[in-house]
Amino acid sequence: MQNLSSAIGSVEYGDSTLAWLMYSAYLFCMASFLILPVICYSIRFLDRKYMPWWLFTLILTIAGWLLINAAFRGYDLYGEMIFGALPESLVVDSSRKTMSHEADAVLALYFGWLYLPGLALLLLPVYALAEYIKNRLESIEEE
């Protein structure tokens, strides 16, 4: 077994508690990544002065980049811990960090945040419909 002495101390890769912590961090980041546009649209729907479009775009871009990279790193560490817990007879190749794995890391780093504005664009008609209904109800109340 190897250990993560530089970052965590003497915790072995096979430690199930740390592996579940990494997996939980991955799930939390992915859930936050998917819920963030809904939260931003909700804040904008309640009061436009708190969430102008430029702030909406800035939050989605920066938070999307942070969340997708944290999710990728958490899942990557989880995978390393699971592979480290396997018996030596089951480990086929110790050099499993191939070029495709590094390409996945580069894709997550540079382009992973693009999924969040795409998701926000998919939710835009729902927001527009809710805004339309809200404006119609307000105009009916004024009459």
C-alpha cells in the first residue's frame, strides 16, 4: 500500500473512510453544479437588482469552473484510493495514468465549466415563462 504522506499524513489509499469522503465530495460538487443555475434563476426571479445578468453569468462561469474541477479531482482521488485497495494480484498495470487520463484532466480544467451555461440556457425558457406569468399577475392586480 502506498500512502499520501505529503498531503494527508500517513493515511493509506485503502482507507475506506477517506475514499468515501472523496466520493461524497464528488457527489456534492456535481449536485451543486447541477443546482446552481436553478438557485441563480430563483434569486433573479425574486428580485432582479440582486442578480443582474452580468453577475449571473460571472457566477455561473467561476462557480462552474470551480465545481467541475473539484468534482473531477475528488473522483480521481477516489479512483486512486479504490485501485490502491486492490490486492497486488488484481492490479494489471501500475502505469494506468495514460494520455487519455491526462486529456480528461485538461478537458475538465479548460472546458468543464461550459456545461453550466449550457444547462442555464436550457432552463431559460422556464425562467422566461415564470417571468411572463409573474408580470401578467402583477398587471392584473394593478387593474
